[in-house]
Amino acid sequence: MEQKENKMGVMPVKRLIISMSLPMMISMLVQALYNVVDSIFVAQLNENALTAVTLVFPLQSLMISLGSGTGVGVNALLSKSLGEKRFDRSDDAANTALLLTFLNFVLFLLIGLFAAGPFIAAQTSNSEIVSMGRTYLSIVTIFSFGLFFQMTFERLLQSTGLTVYSMISQATGAVINIILDPILIFGYFGLPRMGVAGAAYATVIGQCIAAVLGLIMNLKKNREIHFSFDRILHPKWNIVRRIYNVGVPSILMMSIGSVMSYMLNRILIGFSSTATAVFGVYFKLQSFFFMPVFGLNNGLIPVLSFNYGARNKERIGEALRFSMTLAVTIMVIGTVIMQTIPETLLGLFNASPEMLRIGIPALRIISIQFPVAGASIAMGSIFQAFSKSVYSLIISIGRQLVILIPAAYLLSLTGAVTNVWWAFPIAEAVSLMLSLYFFRKLYKSVIENL
């Protein structure tokens, strides 16, 4: 049967980018909203609860890194195979993704069973924070199958241009989480008051429902891939290798963020648990601006991959220019908001006078680098789309481990926590220079020769 022409090769580029990215940007905004709502409700318990969730974040982020990085590899291979009209290989990629997703879950099930307590205890000696952190982390890792399968099913929808269904899946999970948060945390409607455990259960229930929705939408709506138990249980190892050639650098790149968060938590808790809580609040708030840019990035990658496979140089260039403009615009808005109303933003988290004292300058200093970060993220999309994720890995290592953490440590020696925040703009400036270098190198060696 003749295959219908894929919209990624024929639709006008600006309209294509909007149609691919807008649903994902909206779903990412909803995702950011439920992360923020999670912390707002937890902060109503006490500041230690907020600190506990902040200390959990690096390992939670590692889960997302593994699932998302695997998805990036699948996304690039699947979209490129469709662009080349190699439909058998695109089916292999989709089915192999399901096996890899299950293995990712098994890994974090073991971590949840055996490593949750030691991980939190390594960061603080406060018994209340350790207890709440261990409880929250155990729940979100042991029941992480929802998270991993939700991400995979959404990536399969994105790879074939069905981003609106991906948005429906993610938004449904997020809305369920937002609804369940206060009910389970505070014990409404006759349910027991569960505290931070309630926040964790609300999260995993939302993820599991989103995963089921994602599966249904792939089975009912995704005509370009076909699931097969035989293909799932008997993967082609060259397909696994191709997925992780792109996926491993992406996993490592995102995992570096987990290492950075862990090390920065260690530096900040040396000042006070409030300083660590401020870092956690910043990370939740910045997601309102970074998540839409990552949504734009995720919508752009399959467009670039498809047109790379189809060897369409003009569409690649136009897609990159338009996406760069959008990304920087979003981040400029983020900078303006953080500069003008930091006290209001912190007030959402039941901020104490001490948290306001530390947090207001923190938000203003760190947000200086938002537009630069937007440009770097947009440039990084081409590295992933063209199977050059190692460039993104080098940039990420340079930014977060070689520059940010050493700078934060050295600035912490001044004895003023406010100085530590300047490590972020310093690191982002280095990141931009590296991004420009690799972008020019790739453009000259690959795109100009298409």
C-alpha cells in the first residue's frame, strides 16, 4: 500500500514548527505547572518538607534523563527512517523502545528498594528531612514504570508528527496529579493525611494514567508504526546500538544535571537548609520557561531528522532560524518576570523572611542567563537530530561540571550565599561559546554539503 506523504517534508516550515511544537510546549507548561503545584502544596507542610523534595530531585532527574535520553535515540532513528522511507526499520525502533523502557524501570525499582535511604542520608543529618526524603524517593522509584512508559509512548507519537496526542497524554497525567496532590497530602474526602507520601502517590498515579493513554493513542492513531511481541522480545542489536549511539550521549548530558544538582545541594546546605530550599524553588520556577523551550526543541528534532534523511537543506535552515527566535523570545520573557516579581514568586512557596532574603537576589542573578540558555538549547537540537549528541555532551560537561560547580564552590568560600548564584551566568557564557563552535563545525561539514 502506498504511504501518504509525511507532513514534515511538505508543510510550510513555520507552520510545521508551530504545529509540531505548540502541543508539546503546552504539555511542557502543564508539566511545569504540576511540578510547581507539587512543591507549593509540600511547602505548606513545612520548609523541611520542601528541602526533602529538593534533595530527592537529582535522582528523580536521573530517571527522567534515562527515559528521555532513550527516547531521543528512538526519536532520531525513527524519524530518519521514515524520512528515508525505511518503514521496517522504523517499526524495529518503536518495538525495541518498549523493551528498553521496561529495563529502565527495573533499574530504578532496584534503586528504590535498596538505595533511597542512603542517598538522602548522604546529603543531610536532619532526621525529619531524611525520613520525608526517603519516603518520597522510594515511592517515585518503585512505581516508576508509569513515568518510563509515559515518556516512551509520547516520544513515539512525537516521532511521527502526532504531537497533539502526546500533549493530551502528558496534560491528562499532570492535571490528575494537580487534583490528587491536596487530596492525598492533606487527607481530604475522608482519606488519611499522607504528607510528602501523598505528593509522591499523586505523581505516580498521574504518570500511570498518562502511560495507559499514550499506549491507547499509539494503537489507535499512530498508523506509521506497528507493535509486535516478537519484535519486542527479539530485538535487533544493531537497532539497540543505533538508538544508544544517539541516546547515551543524551542520557549522559541530562544526567550531568543530576550530578550538578546533587553537588550544588551539598554546597548550599553548608549555608543552611533554607538555601537548599531556595535552589529547589528556583528549579521549579525556571521550568515554566525552560520546559516550553525544551518542548520547542522536542518538536524541532523530528523535523530536522526527517529533512536530514530527505536531504532538504533549505527546510533545515529555515526551521533552525525560526526556532532560535522563538526560544530566545520565551527566555527573555522569563528574565523580565524573574527580575520584576521575585518576591511574589517566592511567596507562592510559603517563603519565610529568611527564604525571601536568600531567594530574591538568587532569582534575579540566575535569570540573567536565560536568553543565552535559550539560544544554546535551540542550537543543541541539531546535534541530537543529526546523531551528534556527543557535542551536546561536551557542552553540558563544560557548563555544569567544569565551570558551574567549581565556580559555585569557589564563590561559596567568600561566605556569602548570594555570590554562589553568579556561577550560573558564568557557566552559561562558556556554554554559548562551545555551542557556537560546534554548531558552525556541523553546519559546514554536514548541512552545506547536502
